[in-house]
Amino acid sequence: MKKKFKNQFRVMLILCITLLTANCANEEISDQQKTTVAIDKAQKWFNAYKATAEFHPAFKNINYYWENASLVKLENNSIAITIPMKDNPENPDYHGKKMLYLYPADNGYNTVVHEIFPKSETDFGVENKKEDFQNLDVFTGYILTWNLTEGFVKGAEFENGVAIKNISYAAILSDDEKIKAFNLTRKAPPNWQMELDSVIVTGGSGSGGCAGCGGVIRINPTIGGGGTGGGTGDYIGSPGAGGDSSSGSGSKPIGDPCSRIREQLTSANFVAKQDELKKKTNLKVETGYLQSKNGPFTALNPGSGTDNTDSLNFPFDANTIGYIHAHLDPYEKVKANGDIDPVEPIRMHSPEDVKQFIILILNAGRNSIPISEVYGAMVSSAGTYQLRFTGNIADVSSKASSINWGDGLDKTYTEIMKKSSSLEKGFLKFLNEQIGINGIELYKIESSGNSKKTLDATGKVTSSNCK
């Protein structure tokens, strides 16, 4: 009887082990199948996207190695599909590696190209080829981020896996032969490390554009100021790290404007400045402040000209995140000959205010300041307003340099404002027709609640309450 029981027990034990092994194998197969399905889905989406999108010249002749695609979990726990890519043909002097990252988004994927250049070419020996993008925690060299349709987004120098300096950006292509060589060969100039702070990078030979100039990814608050930064995981492991807005949800700021404004209005220092300026709209000289990312405010000086001026100088630095200033009520100015000149300031953001706001956006991109922290505030007896930005910084960098700032634009602005039934309507029309940068938004700040102002299809101003 005991022998029979032992035999039955052995049979049951073997059966359980067999079933357990089979279940484990099935789970493994299931995971493999899920990865295969995810990659196949991504490839079909990308092929359709590639067929309709206008790729930047730097990415028009590229081979994508989908057979080596992988589903990876990044250091910040986000998921991406990585696809190795090479120029076709590849320049024999090129010593970098490129990888296409697809970050899942609501309407497909955010597409980002990350490119790495080691300072030592031996870092890319045959024995290390499988570890190029997988073990960057000790990487020494440069990492660049590209937008498939717009070109260069941002770049940084890394030392043992830590970002130590940003690669800066200029919107207009220079005649510097070194930069032209970089655009053509995509090879980091050998003396970059000595001139990093002044390097000019564009999206390709003759493109004159930048697709993000730092984007919205914050490597570290001290980057650009000589301090040490975050690691490569912070730089690469972020959905929207310079991705094409057309390929999914696009680059998004950290925190929406409504929440950022609410947070701002809890600052006693900021509220004090705002309340102070409300009492100075009856002066004949504009007053205002710049704010540093660390919090402090610096008083603005009047612009050039006579003492009775209604303009201000905006001396931004690498840490500036915003401005707040007053626009004046109508007043009379005494001319040099004694005549009285009536002055009627427009109590809404001016073209110069918009220009300074745009400069702040690009400044933040170059200095790794989250775009959501950038603001331009105007206080007047007609209301208090803020400019905020929620678009793709590529749109800013590509369009800002083509705007004809100056007296002509000021005159157009004045004509639009005079013909409009309200200050808000006139300003929003000016933004749409003359500036044309998607994502610059107007918010009204009131004690009863803040609201976003937009124009509907009929040209009527609509208000969306901040929640």
C-alpha cells in the first residue's frame, strides 16, 4: 500500500513540475509575443508616419534596423521602443551612434533621435557595440537630441555619466566652417570641449532652425551655470524629450499654466510686486521687475531716452524666468518746446513685451529651465495679464527670427488694437496674425479667478476658467 502511494505521489509530483514548467514557458512566450506585437505595431505606425511627414534633410536618407528593435524600460520607468539607425551612406569619418526612440503617446508615438559621441573613439570598439545606449551611466562624451522633422533639439557634454555643460544654440547658421562640417558629417568637432559654451548648432546645413533648443527636459537646475548636472537617464529617459509634436502628444511643459499661476500667486513676494505695480499705473515712467529661477526679483531700469519714458530695459541672464511690469494710464508729456503731448499707452501686452517673452522662452531652453516656469506679466488699470507658453519650442526658434520687429510691427499692432472691440480681442488677433507662434497663451489674473483667453472661429473672445 505504501509503495503504491509513493508511486502515485511521484506521478503527481512530476505532473505538477511539468505543469509549472509549462506555465513558466508560456509566460515567457507571452512576454516575447507582447514585445513582438508592440514592435510590429510601432513599425506599422512609423512607416505610415514616414510616408506623410516631411523629414529634416539630415534624416531623409536613413536605414532603420527594425530587426534589432527593442522594448526598453528607461531609468525614469518610462517605456520606449528603440530602433538602431544609420545614415545611408554613412560617412567613414563619422564616429557617433544614433538610436530612434519611440515613446508611446495618445495619438501614436513621440519620435526622438538620440545621438552619442564618445570623446574617445575607442569607446565604440567592437566589444562595446551592444552597450552603446544601454550602459551610459559612465559615458564620457556628447549626447545630442534631434527632431525628425525639425532638426537639432538640444545637446550636452557628459563626464562619467553626468551632464556638465549644455551645447548652446543660435537660430541663424553661421559661416563657421567647423559648424558646416558638423552639419554635413554629424561628427563632433575635436575641439568642442574647449569651446562648448559658444558652439552654434543648427538643424542641418542651411536650415537656420532649431527644434527645441533645450526642449522642456530639465537636466539639472545648475546646467549652464558651471555646475554639475543630472545623469544620462534624466537626459534620455523622458517622453517628449524633443519629440515631434505631430507624432503624438508632443513636448509638454512640466505643469499646466493654470496650476503654475496658482502656485505663483501663493508667493508673498510675487503678490507684493504685483500689488505694488497696480498702484503705479498713474505714473509717467514704467516700472517692473525681472525674476530669477531661484526666486529673487530685480528692478528694471527705464529705457533709453528722456526721464519721461514708458519703456524698460530687460537685461536677462541665464537664470531669468519672467518679468512683471506696469503699463501706464493715459498722461500728458511736456515736449522740449513746452508743448503738451497727450500719451495714450495701450494697457495690454505690447509687441516688445511679446518679443521679450519669446527671448525668455529661448533663454530657458538654452539653460535647461522648464518652459512652464517662463512668464511675462503686465499690470494695468484695465487688468492684469500673463503670457505663458505650451507649444513646441521648435515653433519659437523657427519663426521668431523671421518676425520684422520694430516700428512697422508697432504701427500694425496699434492699428489692430484701435480697430478691435476690446484689448483682449485686438491682442489675440495680433498674436495670431503677426506673431504666428503656436502655444503663446494669454491669461487674465483676477481675484475672482484666473482665466485663459482665446479667439473662437468667429473671432469672438472666449474665456476658459482655470480649475
